[in-house]
Amino acid sequence: MSRDQQMDRSDETALGIPIGAAEFRTLVDDYFERMKSGADLTVEDYLTMTRLWNTIELRRLKQGDESMRLYAEEFFPRYVPRVAKALGAVQTKGMALYSKEHDVYIGGPAHANSQYSLR
């Protein structure tokens, strides 16, 4: 990977809502359990879950981390249809889903409101 590609990748992962690594992991573990148990979830929950998944995917956090892998595998594809419906997300180019109402992507490009920036 060239230096420019590395810088572009770094810019992508710097985008997002700031969150500490410990808080991020706590959210991943909590929402994994909530998904597994079939808990009732709100739109705010779905937004958090989407940002968690986008961050895990973008930063490739599931490689070598069992909690991240389990969360990602539980969220996609099982939860994506209900999340998309709750958020009013529609398909965009490249197979991503986008909610104009919440300005959030499910998958797709790096986007400040669609992911977390780990601190």
C-alpha cells in the first residue's frame, strides 16, 4: 500500500463520532447480547448498532477479535433488513443503504455520522 493510500485510509478511520475504546467495546458486547436475546430496540439503538458495525467493518476490527467478529456476524445480514426499515434507509450505489432522515449509511463509504472514531 502506498503512502497516499495509507493516508487516505487513516483519514477514513479518523472520521466519525468520538468514542473511547473501552466504551466502544462495552457497546459492542451489550448490543451483541441484545441482538442474541431478541430485545426490543429503538431507532436510537439501531443508529448505534449501525455505527458499531460500520466502524468494525471499516477498521477491520473483527480480524483477531472474537467479540467484534461475533457482533459483525450477528448484525449482518440478520439485522440489516429491520434496521433499514426502522431508519427508512434505501439502497444506494455500491449496495450500501442510506437513511436521509438520519443521515446515516449502513455499509458504504466512510461517513462522519455513520461510524465512530476510536480514541
